[in-house]
Amino acid sequence: MLAAFLATILFSFSAITGRRLSHFVSGTQANLARLVLASLVLGTISLLFGLGIRRAAFPLLFLSGCVGFGMGDLAMFQAYPRIGARRTILLIQCLAAPFGALLEWLWLNRAPTITQAVYGSIILVGVGIGLMPGKAEARPTDGVVVGTLFGVLSAFCQGGGAVISRKAYAVADAAGYSFHTAADGINAAFQRTLGGISISVLFLLYLKIAHKPVATAKANWRSGWLWAIGNGLCGPAFGVSCYQWALMTEKTSIVLPIVATTPLVVMPLAHYWEGDRITWRTLLGGVIAVAGVVGLTLAK
């Protein structure tokens, strides 16, 4: 559970730095830059500590990065401009966990207990209430259906990427190379970033070949480099390392609901640093989600 909590906190800081970075660089460029930075940091740590690449798990961890980091993030960035950030996050965070639990049950035959499923659902209800757009918030008028489909696709990829990682650990364990420690989480995150980078590079090449604009404005890396470093370290580097560490010890149906509380953790940080208003709905959703996390932590 500790690894899942650490991942949630780091992902929250990643969201704040990512929001700042978006003012200076396009989403596609920012995503590739943070993945490259994360792979350099994680790869260096793996090399220095002699972790290496576990051949038995690498193909699946690489695929997990392609699905979760690559396709999942690309779909998310397509949903943002069509249905808005809050609705996109609502879809992803509330659907990734059930998608992951279903896939893990069908593929790995590992289902949550009834108690765990109940508390996991309580967490998702709290997240849904906290992120639900208010009546005064502008509604999207164009691209709602397409944006929703991209959001659902991103959620499916996030859940699927987590389950593929779980399968990779099972394969490695059967081959005598178990993943259990925080250092193994760093190693697994490194292998996943390689898959994410591959998809991001292919997408950028597609944009160039198809003569589609990569960004609406010129990238301002001089002003955004510090936020890029913070985003890369908190998100795909150490945030994902803790996330992978959590998946080594807990079911997908337990890890994803806890990580789903990330947007709620972001809100007080955004209030402090950016002056975002916290509403009664946010507070209510936060209380419900925290109650679910406490129950899930104690559940057997």
C-alpha cells in the first residue's frame, strides 16, 4: 500500500508541474521530453546498481509502456480539447480501475474480494463526485462523442498497461527473476518508458509526414525547462517506479483505485500554488474517497 500512496503523491506533483509546462510546450512535445528524461534517469540508476534488463519480463514491460504510456497518453491528449480536462480525468480515473480489474480477472484469474471491490467502488464514487463538473462550468459543444471515446480508450489503455505489467512480473517470477523491491520498480519503470518513447516518436513522425501541426505555438523551452524536469522526475521516473512497485505486491483492482485519488490530492496543491477554488463537492468527494482508501487498506 505504501508504494501506491507514494505513487499518488508523486503523480499529484507531476500533474501540477505538467499544467505549468503546458503553458510553454505542446502536449505531444512535453510527453516525449518527460519520457526521454525519465528513461535517462532510470536507465542510469539501473546501470549504476547493476539492475539490468530482465529478458523474461522485458517484452511485456515494453508492451505495457506502449499501451499505457504511449497509446493511453496520446488518447488522453486527444480527449482534453474535446471534452475538457476535468471530464477527461473523470473518465480515465473512474474507468481505468474496473477495466484493469476485469482484464486481470479474465487474463490472470485474479479477482478482488467482495470487500475490496466495495471499497474500491467507494473510492471511485468519491473521485467521480470530486471531479464532476459544476453547473456553471462551460459544456463542450463539439466533439463530445469523439472526445468521450478517446477518454474511454485512454482508461482502457491505462488499465490494460497495469495488467500487462502484472503479467510481466508473473513471467519473470516463473523464470527465477522476481520483481519485489523498490529498486525493481525503478528497473520496471525504465523498461516501460522505452515503450512509451517508441509510440511518442512514431506519433511525432506521423504528424510530420502527414503535415499536421505539432503545436499551435512555438515551444518556449527556455521558460519551461524547469517544469519539464519536475514533471519528468515526479511522473514517469519516480512516480511510475512507485506505481510499478505497487503492482508487484498488490492486485490491479487495489492499486488503481488508490492512484485514482490523484486528482483529489492535486486540488489542494493547485489551490495553494495556483489559486484554484475548492468547492463543497470537491471536499465531499475527497472525504468519500479517503474513507474508501482507509477501508481498502484494512480490507482482506
